Amino acid sequence: MSRRISWKFFPGALASLLLASAPPLAAQDFDAAAVAAKRLLAELVAADTSNPPGNEARAVAIGAGWLDAAEIPYRRSRFGEGRENLVARLAGDGSARPLLLLAHIDVVGADAAAWSTSPHQLVEEDGYLQARGVADDLGMAAVELVVMRLLAEQGIPLRRDVILAWTGDEESGGAGVRWILENEPESIDAEVVINEGGGIRLDEQGEPRRIEVQTAEKIYQDFRLVARGPTGHSSVPLPDNPIYRLARALTRVDAHRFPIRVLPTARANLEARAALESGERGGAMRALARGDDTLAAAALLDADPQLAASLRTTCVATLLSAGTRVNALPGRASANLNCRILPDSSPKAVHATLIEIIDDADVEVEGLPEFGFGVPSPLSGPGPDAIREVAEAMWPGIPVIPFMSRGATDSRFLRARGIAAYGISPIAVAEDEASRAHGVDERIPAASLRPAVEFLYRMVVRIAGEGSSP
Ligand SMILES: [Zn+2]
């Protein structure tokens, strides 16, 4: 069954008021741009940038060709064998700091045998575009480049530079964006960045229902727990068996609950979601947002692990290893704890808490290398204001809901440098499509491309256009 997205073209008078000095585009300009975005997406998919190994230079070569055709200046940077980033820039008048459009061009590997179509070939079927990377994140990369082209073709006067950055290796550690930040940080320095992480959600009828904007990320941190003990023949059990010692430590971690803290993003999220919920659940969310009813909050948390994970730090055992033989006493037992830390705390503070709750000096608690993290982005300012205004213009009444993601994107490195990052893909998808990213038969509704181009174009003009408010 095909899904159609209804969207209303904005009346010309109001559009020109909003866009001020920028000429409003005609409907056919967006039609043509969406067709171009689909063509570019097909090329990016076919480049097969599965990471590992990445081979992002193939996608960069494609993007460079498109930018050449539009006479948009860019630079390519090499960060490994066959691996490149692409950074393009449209100059503004310099009266405000740049806007950065970010997308990663590597994709996670695809098990071709499990797919219903060939994963590295864009297929349109039943109203969907299907291939590895269409949702995460090649579709966004294509829409961003097409919007850059539109801005260049239309000669939109800009007060901010608009930068496009296609980065490699986001799916396994962010080597691409980290290379840029270490070697050419000025090339992507910006006040605001639009990146993946959230987006427009469709209901079962294919209608846009809400817009989720990622404004914060939990901090990712692994810890290794190690217990040691005397080895020997298992026919003579000894005290201090490291397996039991480690088991006791893990039981304490399991029993521990980090405190609930309703940070600004979570508060705004609960308030917005409460408006969409009825009955007890909505009431409990409102109470939690006000911070005045911990009983209701606790009940809500117990019933909803997803929600619980956005209100407190979590640590969970994910790997376990001990012993060498069935008939030998183990000399060592170890476990990995994967922690997702609220962004107002730190790996150091959680390390101290773990040592305290494990309360056993013979269990080592070792912090593994940090993954990188940054502070939450403000809930108001040029980015959020533009998102709300354009969303309201295109889909009147649609709620815009900030959220903190439990996973990590390239935004963490930019937030760490004081750049306000907003996770919002312009390509509208239903819950089902969102959950297929990284999975089998990844797809997006074909009808989402056109409103995606318009949404991002209008947002960029609102943030960076000459007529935009400071
Ligand atoms: Zn991604």
C-alpha cells in the first residue's frame, strides 16, 4: 500500500513575508529538486560505503561532481585509505556565524541474503524507496546538497555562510568529523548545525504527526569490572573465587537505580508528549514535568523502560568473561558495564558511584576510553525557532518535541565545541521505517523527498537568509 503525504503549499504572500528578501520558490522548483535528490540518492546508494571499510571517497567524488556542476566551492579531506570527507560552502555577508548542514555518508553493512532487494541499489516499490542508507543517512545527505544547489541557483542573499559537510565513519567512532575538527576546525565552525538524530514522524495514514528534534545526547561510557583470585584444581575450592566476587558486584549494580533528574530537554519533551497522551499516563507525564509527584513518576518509569532511560543514568552488564577450563579455578573474571549517562553528569562521577555501590576494593572498576560528548543544545535560538516556524507553516498545529537521544551521533563532537546541534532529518518517516535503520529492508516513503527539500530549504533561508531575524 502506498502512503501519500499531504502537504500544503504556502500562499505566496505569506511566504514572501516569512522569507523577506528571499524570493519564494515556485512549486515546480521543489518538484525538480526532489527529482534531483532521488537521482543523487541512487548514486550514493550504489557507491556502497558500508563501514567497515567505508570507502567514503566514492560518495565524496559523486558529491564533488554535483557541486562542480552548480559551481559551489568545496574541499575534500582524506582521513584514511579510500576515506574522505566533503565540505562545501556558500558565502554569506558575514554578519552572523555560519549554519552547518551535516550528514554522514558511511552506512552500516547489509546482509544481502536477508534483504528482499539488492541493498546497494535504490529500488522504488509500493511507494517506498528502499536501499541501505536511505534513512541513515544518505537521504539527508542528498537533500542537503540539493538545497545548497537551490540556494546557489536562486542567488539567495545570506547573512550566514551555509556549510555542507559530508563526513565519513559516523557509524563506528566518527573518525571523519574528528579529523576535520583536529585539522581544519574553521572549515565547519558554525553557530548552528542541522544533523540527523530526530525528524518528522508520520502516522499510519502517512500524515506528519509530530516532529522530534534531538537537542541532547546521553554520554556513552563503558567500564570494565575485573576480579582476580588464586588458580588451582577445581577439586579443592578456595575462598575468593573471582566469579563469585564479580557476581556479587554485578548484583549490586543491578540493584542500583541512579536518581531521576528531569533536565530541560526531558521537561520540554514530557510537556509536549503529555499533550498527546490521555488519561493517567498524560497526567503522570505532566506531574513529572512539574516535578511534584514522584509516586506517579515512579509508576510511569516502571512501565516504560524507554522513558526511564531518558530520565536517569543507566549502567547495564553487556559482556562477561571468566575461567579457562571446566576443571580449573578461574584466576580472573571480568564484565563490561555499558553506561548511558545524563549529560549534566560525567563519566568520572559515574565511575565514583560504581566504586561506591560495588563496595569491594578487590573488584577493579576501570573506565574505558571516552567516546566524546557535549552539553545539551539550547531549546530556543535560531535553530529551534526556525524549525518551529517552518513546521507550523507547512503542517499547522504539528507539535515540535525536543528529546535527548540515548545513542550518539556526530553532534556530540560539535556540542563539545559550543556549536548548537539539532538532530532533525527532513525526510518524514513512520515509526516502522525509523526502526529499520541499521536493519533489513531500510526504506523511506518516496513521497517524503519533496516536502523534505522544501522543509530544509525554508529552514535554511529562515536561519541564514538575509531577511531572517538575528
Ligand atoms: Zn546515522
